[in-house]
Amino acid sequence: MDVHTTDQSVSTSSWGESQSKRSQRRKIVVAITGATGSIFGIKALISLRHLNVETHLIISKWAEATIKYETDYTIANVRALADHVYNVHDMAAPISSGSFRVDGMIVAPCSVKTLAVINSGVCSDLVSRAADVMLKERRRLVLALRETPLSLIHLQNMISVTQAGAIIFPPVPAFYTKPSSMDDLVDHSVGRMLDLFDLDTAGFERWKGWKRD
């Protein structure tokens, strides 16, 4: 009787721990670099907040300049969208260690310089170090690469980092949704980006086949 009770207690305890783990908020690192398209990173933060995902934000020096130039957001506004914000040079930040559990990382937009640094394994700042952690820990790393046309160097870096486990996600606009605004195009790309983490923003139209007139 005692043995049965003990086994049941252990089983119930394990089930409770499992349930607790499932109920914990998901965590995603978002990095915004200096490539054009900072709105992709901003919209990703907004969508993740709506999905109750804990976000850990890094904004590079040139990303700050691009945000000011391309959008109406202030840097303070963007930082306020995240749960945790780190200085790009803070190599002691929690996300610099593989022991800090997160579900993955999005670099949006990702400059070709950032791509090259991540591919080289030279962790020169917190963006590249956090990305390196994702690769070594076999966690999802999505790079929303913004560059065109692409040189052989870019393509080789893309192949190499993909072989290491990253996902190259150029935010290519979808026109089958017949977008009526820039927001529609951005929301579609961000939604597809978050699909890769099994997160549904429900904020864009999905392909459902040809529509009859």
C-alpha cells in the first residue's frame, strides 16, 4: 500500500512538473541589425507581445540609426515592446550562455555583415554570440536577410550557415493576398517568420487555393 502511494505521488509530481513546463511562457531572442527593413523586427516584437511570448531584444548601433531613418518609432518605443533589452556589447548578458533556456532567435532584418560574422563563428558582439548559442544548442535561428542582388560571398555564407542549422528567411512579399498596404506585406512576412516557431499570429491571409470569380 505504501509502495503504491509512493509511486502515485512520484507520478503525480512528474505530471505536475511536466504541466508546469508546458505552461511556462515561451522565450525568443529578437535582434535588429542595421540593414533596411527595421520594421520587420519591430512588427515581430509586437506580434510576440500579442502572443504572450517573452522577448529578449538586442538592437545594434546601426539598427538604431535605421529605425530613426525608416520609421516613426523612437528607440525607447521599440525597447518598450520587449520584456528584456540588452546592450549589443554586453557579452555577459543571460542570452550569451547556452544554459539560459530560450526557444530560438530571430534576426530581423539581418544584414549581410551579421550573416558573415555568424557564419564565421567570431562572436564579436551580443547579436553574433546569441546566434552562435542558438546554433551550438541546436535551437531555431531565423535570419531575415535583407540584401539584393547577392554576391557569391553572400550565397556561400547562406549555404554554410544553413548547413550549421540556421534558416535563411528573406522577407519576400506575397502578392497573392492582394495587399492593400505596406503593413499587409510586412505582416505576412512576420507571420510566416513566426510560423517557423509554431506561432500563429492570425494576422495575415494564408493561401487557400485559387479563388473563383
